[in-house]
Amino acid sequence: MSSSAQSHKSTEVLQESLSTSPSWKIKLLYDGQCPLCMREVSFLKRRDAGRGWVAFVDIADDNYTPEAHGGVDFETAMGRIHAVLPDGTIIKNVEVLRRVYETLGMGWVYAATKLPIIAPVADTLYEIWAQKRLALTGRPSLTTIIAERQKCIDSNGQSRCQQT
């Protein structure tokens, strides 16, 4: 990323933190290296249609910082999906998907996950998915991904930290 692009990005974060209320309604933290996650994010971005209701944040980006995203660190975010609400509340798991879809006017997709009988089943299925997603998408273990990222960070960013 060029220094002018970094400066622009820093300015956006600063402006967001200075404003009393962000323009987005939910900030979705996603793994930009996960092919299935990217398919979902692409769909959601099309549904957002440039309105900015959902702020999409790629946790795999070299410039991801927990401080700008509710304090959710890379390892935690890689373990399961998280989102930040405008008031700073952190949500995770199926609740994230439910809220994003509601924000984009498609709440009916996840509406059943609010029902007392279905909610625990949906949460359990998501838990299984979260534990297996890296293997199911042909990626290394979370331990390996974190070690590779740390190695890159320790090398002072001389090479890109993103996984291939």
C-alpha cells in the first residue's frame, strides 16, 4: 500500500473515531483469505450497493489493527466471525450474520435462528463450521496461520503478511 493510501486510510479511521456516530450500522470482520467467506462478503457487498451500511473489514489485511475494530485481535477474529456495532458492542457467531442480513433488509434469511428451539441448533452448527472452516477450505491450521503472520510482523513487514 502506498504511503498516500495509508495516509488516506488513517484519515478515514481518524474521522470515524472523531465523529459521534459512524455512517455504518455494523462493521463486519471477515477473513479475506477464506474462499467461502469471500463468496459471502461479495454477495453482501452487492446487497449493500455502496450505501455503506455495512463496513467490511478484512482481518487478513496487512494493516488490520485490533484497536480500530473493537479490540478484536487477529487470532480471535480468525476463530469465529465477529462484528462491531456503532456503540462499540462486539457480537459474534450467528448473531453477526443475523444482524448483517437484517441491516441489508434480508432479515428473513436468519429469522428462524431467533426461535428458542432453532437458536441452539444454529449456534452448534456454526461452532462446528468455525472449528473446521480452515481445513474445509484447504488452508493450514490456525496455529500455522498465526505463526506465519507473526513471523512476517517480526520481519518488520519486509514481505506481505497475507497468506497465499
